[in-house]
Amino acid sequence: MADRHLLRGDGTALPSGLLDQVLQEADITDISRATIRQCTAVGNELERRAGVPFTHLEIGVPGIPACPVGIAAQKAALDSGIASIYPVINGLPELKEHASAFVKAFIDVDIAPRGIVPTVGSMQGSFNLILECAQLHPEKDTILYICPGFPPHGRQPDVLGIRNLFFDIYEYRDGRLRGKLESYLSGGRVAAILYSNPNNPAWICLTEEELRIIGECATKYDVIVLEDMAYLCMDFRRDMSRPFEPPFQPTVAKYTDNYVLLLSGSKIFSYAGERIAVACISDRLYEREYPALRARYGIGSFGDNYILTFLYVASSGTSHSAQYALSAMFQAAVEGRYDFVKEVREYGLRSKRSREIFERHGFYLVYDKDMEQTISDGFFYTVGYRDLDNRRLVSDLLRCGIIAIALNTTGSGQCGIRVCVSRLLSEEDFRLLDERLDLFVELQKNKRHELCNGR
């Protein structure tokens, strides 16, 4: 029988008073509203006080070694002396060429190298795109999020002082999406729509019909679509690993010219530590002239402003050596020398196994379907437990040695948590998850018993 002595050496959950104390010290009044990093900090402190490692499901750190092609290229670039040279602000020429070929090979979209722009991770890419989009038209001051989504994306407009709206797609799949989008877009204030596909955290994948609807609405209402492809080709129900061969990664770019694709090295190539990504601006959007931008900055085109105004003042370019790494990885993938999809397929295996453990302990999938299909196994999924609200669910899991974030922080209207499988690396990790969920179930039984006895 598995060793049940998980926390404090006696097989019992951490006392609620200890969690309350740690939350008070961290200035967190409601753990279900805490950011990813706050949840990590709280978990780390509880971990330290308990003296045992916790199960980390809260943060999407890659759980696969970084692509060796990128490491070799970055080392060679550093050895050549480029660390002392500022990178060209619009990007390394070979990176732009190889990224353009990568987009064609795996997404089947033509974007000229000029519109491929390196950024300090997709976070910087989206941050500056949100800022620029909110300045294109005086009357358009709002960013619309199709949720659930990556929590920091929703915080970016708050930091910038830009109005934002969001809705949970849970009830608006397929044809119902059009009416919901138009209810927001018809007001004339939405400048951009942002979402991830595959979705973080629900791992739902938008259908071609849904992408068509988004694209048609973007064209009709002159809105920019910011499509985050952090988990490119990771819908493992279809094999998208072969360059220049269908099936390709689905995209809104098939249905509108008003788009920017965000491709990150973090998950595709497990290159998160170097903070390297590219924003891929459609040819037509890159060239489009905006009088409001020209009046404000003396530059009219969307693409030139993004590079020479917004990115320039934000960071004056992107890590020189990391650009060489990303360039080499894109090239190797396009040429078939590096199968990144094969590498990341490991996440699907971890997802399937951990989902079975959660379901065996009475948890259910919150976002469980892509229309009629069960969601793919991948980097994330979402689970809930009986009638527990987000605050109680996250709190009780923490007391049992499991760290996760609540779904409401992702813009979801559902109760549950996001599960990230990247740090479930070994047999021991799965064993501990199983044991700690045993402890969680026992904690719920004890609480119900106390409630029934009027305590």
C-alpha cells in the first residue's frame, strides 16, 4: 500500500490556519483570485514549512529539455562575438526568412519575412500589440478576449489602462459564436480580439467554422485578431508534424487579413528561458496606413510602427543570440531535421495519465468537449470537484500538497482548476499526485462529517 504520510509526517492535511497565515503574509485575501506567480509563491512557502515537495500544476514551465539545435546555434552565435552588438530592431534576416518558411510549412499561410518580428517572448509581443491596436482609431479603445485564456493576457490592458471585455466560450461554440461576437463588435469600440488556440487552459481547439466566424467578424467590423499559437500543432488527435503536408494548424489567417500570429519558442521548442518569440503580421495589415498613428508618431503603417515605435521603446530589440537559436530551430523543423511535434507529444501522455488519476478520485472535466469530440490530451486541461467553488477547491488542494490556479483567473465562468502537466516528470510525481488526491478526498469526507454533526 502506498505511503500515506504526505504532509507533516502523519498523513493529514495541513491545517487551515497555516494556509490562512501564509495568505495573510502574502497579502492575498482570496486565493482563487491569485495570479499564477502568487499561487507559486504561496505553494513554495507552504512547501518550505511542511518540509515536503508539493505537486506543481500551476505554472507552464516546459517539462522537456530545450531543443539541442537551438542551444548549439546560440552558443555558436555567442562565441562569434554578437553579445556585444545590438540586434537589428526588426529582426535577424535569417530568422525572418526561416520563420516565414515555418509558418508556410506548418500553418499553410504566406507571410513575407518583413512581417516576421522577434519579440521578448509572446508576452512582450501581445503587450505591444494591445497597446498599438488601442491607438489605431480614436473610437476603438477596447480589447475583447475569447476566454478562458492565459491570465496575464487579460492583465495587460489593466496595466496599460486600456478597456477590456471578455466572455467564456463555453456556451457559444460553433454557430452561436457569431451572435456573441457581434453583440460586442457592433458597438464599435473593440480594437482587437485575443485568444489562444489550442486553448490555455481548457485545451479546446477552435473549429474551422469558428475560425471562419471570427475572421469574417474581424473583417466586417475592422478589428485586429491576435491569435496566440503558443501550443502550435499540439492537438494530438491529428498528426500535424509533417512540414508542407496537411493537416495544418488551423488559423483565422485563412479567413481575414486583419491578423497577427504569435509564435513562441517556449513550448514549441521548450526554449522558455531565453524569452524568444515572433509576431507574424499579415502582409496587408503590415502595410496598412493609419492616420492616427502617423499623426502621433510620424509613421503611418501598422508594421513599421510596431517595430520602430512600440518594440523599440519597450526593449530596443530582442536577445541577439536567442534569435540565432530560434532561427536554427525553425529551419531544422522546416527541413524535417527536428520533429518538434514528436517531442511535445509527451505532454499528451502525461495528460491522459493524470486525468485518469483525477477522475478516479471523483473529479470531472470542466471543458470536456470540442463540439462532439472529447478534448485532446495536451499541455493543460481543467477539472472540477462536486459543488466546490474555486476558493475552497484551490485552498483544500493546497492543504493537501497540490498547487493549481482557479479557472476564474482565466476569464472562465466555471468552477474548477487548470491542470498543467509539464512538471509531472517521473513515476514518483504521479504516485504523489495519486496519494495527495486520496488525502483531498479524505479531507472532504471529514468536512462533510463535521457539517452533518453540527460542528
